[in-house]
Amino acid sequence: MNQANQPYAAGRAKGVGLRGDERPRIALPVPTAANFEYNQRCLPLYAEAVRAAGGEPVEISLLADESVWREIAAHCDGVLLPGSPADVDPARFGEEAIDACSPADPAREALDYLLLNDAEKLGKPVLGICFGVQSMNTWRGGKLVQDLVPSPVNHGAGPSVAIAHTALVAVDSLLGSLVDRSEAEEVDGYFRLPVNTSHHQAVAVPGDDLRIVARCPEDAVIEAVEADTSEGRFLLGVQWHPERSTAISGTSRAMFARLVEEARGFQQKKAGV
């Protein structure tokens, strides 16, 4: 057994299959199969953000069988794809890995794609963060920048830096509707939103029916994509880490609140309410 992920090896979240409360269940993959310390440090932030928004995080082990993944997914109402120290396998977008790439995490990619396919089929909401938006983009047939060129912008700032740079968010977007006006001024149809960031890759070409809704103003790096509004569903991916800033950012809280709200709508529709 891979010791990096052993605490999550049971693969079956507590309470799955028991609808003892009405809190929408949000599927949450363990971030990585190869770095236990990363999981221990980061996974609780995602889980707490979901709980604070009124949802129930359902952590899914990367060591579980696919049949268990499917069973858990069937009992969830939404999906949260977290960050990861891994990089998406470039073969997924038709390229060979360069030296700057981190190793891929096949189990994480497989689980993300399973959850995305399930959400697409049934209309469940999805929020992707950092690695999560990159996974989402390749699932939709898009491409990634394997390593960002040197820039004055510190995209790899890390969790100790509360604000790495700003992102210009389109006002007329789903993401724009979640921006807290008290923390982002509007200029020429965009909100200038302060964000934290920890990445060296980014969306290069958006996947099918994904719309670019945020860029870094200094170097035009894509910071967020979302489903075309004609789809009528919540499919949003951001390159920064809102789970780290829920205590100080109304926008960050609003992202998780909207995910849970959409999941509650799915839950009620499924129950025939």
C-alpha cells in the first residue's frame, strides 16, 4: 500500500448511502497519491470551506477501487476538484512532458475524469481549483501551458503569500457574479480581484464550450474558465486557491456557497422536491 495515502485507503466516506441530514454532499478527491504531507496540510482547508458553506465534504481515496468511486459519486450532489503537487499528464493534450513538469498522478486523473463524467451526465455542479481547473480543461479537450515563462508575476508564490497578483474577472460571467465588490474595483468591464496563487502551469487553450473569464493583467495568463452560459450549469475552474482565503475574502466564500447552493438544487431535483 502506498504510505503517502494510507489514512484515506478505506475509500468509503463515512455516511455514504445514509441521507441522515439535508446537507448537500460534495465529492472531494484526496489531492494526491504521492504526498501524504500535502494531503494532511491541504485537504482540511477544502473540507472546511465546504462545511462553512453548508455542504458535507465526502473525501474519496485515490487507493479505492473504481467501483467504490462510482458508488460514492452516486451519493454526491456536487464535485470539488482540489489542487495537487502533480501535473496533468501532457499525453492527455497531445504533448510530451518537458523537464519542468512534475510527475503525473494517474489515480487522481482517473478519479477526476470519473467525477466529471458523472457530473456532466447528471447535471451536478463542479468547482475546480488549481490542478482541478487544469484537469477540467483537459477533460474538455483543452491544452495546458506546461511551464509558465519567466514573468514579473509570481504565479508560484505559495500559501504564505496572501495576495500574489490580481486577476481581471469579466463582469458578465458566472465568476463575476460571485465577486465581492468591496474587494475588487470595476474597470472597463472587469473586476480587478486580488488573488493568491501557487502554480507553474495554466490553461493554454480552453476546452470545448469553456469560456475564459479571468486573466492576469500583467502577462495575460488565464486565471479562470467556466462553462458557456448556454449550458445552464455550474462548471467553474479557477487557477488560484479560494480555500486558503475564506476568512478574508467574500469572493472566496461566495464560490463555495454557490457550489453548495447548486448542489442543493440538484439534491432537491433528484428527490423530486
